Amino acid sequence: MAFAMRVKVPPNSANLQEARHRTFDFFRAACRSIPSIMDIYNLYDVVNPSQLRSTIAAEIRKNAHITNPKVIDMLLFKAMEELSNITEHAKQRHHIIGQYVVGNQGLVQDAANKDENVSNFLKNFYKSNYF
Amino acid sequence: MAWALRSAILGHVRVPVKGSNLLTPLWLTHRTTVRSMSSHDDHLEKTQVIDRILDIVKTFPKVDPIFFSVTPEVHFQKDLGLDSLDNVEIIMAIEEEFKLEIPDKEADKIDSCALAIEYVYNHPMAS
């Protein structure tokens, strides 16, 4: 309760243009904290900064189809929270590697990106010989 | 006494006159291009800047280097078919490569390779 009063939420964006601007600002802030993140979690042998940048861009692009500025603000709030958690070392190395490095085919099955045209049989077929 | 000796010796010693130094004016000699006391002399060459920026664009995962020849005049969104988010990503990659910090207003205007090269070349802190 006390913590909720401490968090300052910026006022909502007036239109889509301002929300878009805030998204780019967040993306720049995230990219500028990448060297510090790689230092904290010792990711030098695992990934290089351009891959992390691409991952962040992909996460942003997953929600690129949204047009309501309030929803975008909410998503940016959650993104800022996630970024703060990562930079203040509230997470651990395996979280970062699992969520942002290994990628979606490795561990996490994306519910949003289900391609309805491709059948389950074909997906398994493309993945390996034995299923 | 010593002065007389000195003038006598100087009268006999022949110092060859380098005529070429006198003929070319001072501002054309090599001394103007090497400023040994200057701390501002390590600007990047334009060719270096162009090469590094082209490398960044070519190794961008969404750009196909084989299919399209990435020239120094290429436009990120029109020619390479990139997104505005990709635009910002390329600018961040340039920031990291040249150890710069580009303010938002300038970053919004950088839309193509030519503008990026010009901005980096004119930036005093680029390295």
C-alpha cells in the first residue's frame, strides 16, 4: 500500500503520436542500459548487445498493432517495471537467459503468435523427424 | 677574445642553404598538417565513418546484405523496407559503435545512411 503511493504514474498520453514517442523513449532507455545489464548478469559469452537490442525490439513489436493510447501507456508502465527489475538485479541470470536470450522456440511457447494456417502436424514435422 | 674566435670560425663554416624551404610559402609545408601540440586532431576520416556505418547496417539482422547493395545513400525506411522501430535501433547501434549520445531531436531526423554519416562525421566526440 505504501509502495503503491510512492510510484508516480505519468499522465496518459493524449494521442497515438505521443504514445509512439513514449515507446521510442522507452526503447532508447532500454538500449542505453544494455551494457550495464550485460555487466551485472555476466552475459558476455552468451549474447552480444545487438542481439539484445533485436530481442527488445521484437517484444515491442509484438504489441505494435494496438491503437488505444491508454493501453499503450499501460504496456509501457509494465515494460518500465520489467526494465527496472532487471537493472536493479532483482532478477537472476537464468531469468534473463531464458526470457530474452534463448528465444521463443527454445522455452516459451508464445500464445499470441499461433499461426492458425499451419497445422500442428506440419509444425512438428518441421521441427524434427520423430514425433 | 672568444667572440673574435667565434666570428672567425663562423666565417669559415659553410651551412648549405636549403633553397626549397624558402621558395614554398610557409603555409604549404608539412608543418601545417601535423599539429604536434593540438589535442583536437584525432577526427575520424570520412571513409572510416562510411565503412563503419555501412558495416552496422549490413550486419543488421533485418537487412539482407546479398540481395540489396547497401550504399551510403540508402534510406532506411524507403529503400531497405525497415520499420520506424528499426530506424531507432540502427541509430542506437551507431551510438554504441561511435561512443556517442545522440539527443532525441536529432535522432528523429536521422532517416538515411547519408544523414547518419554526416551527423557522425560532424560530431566532435565521435571515436
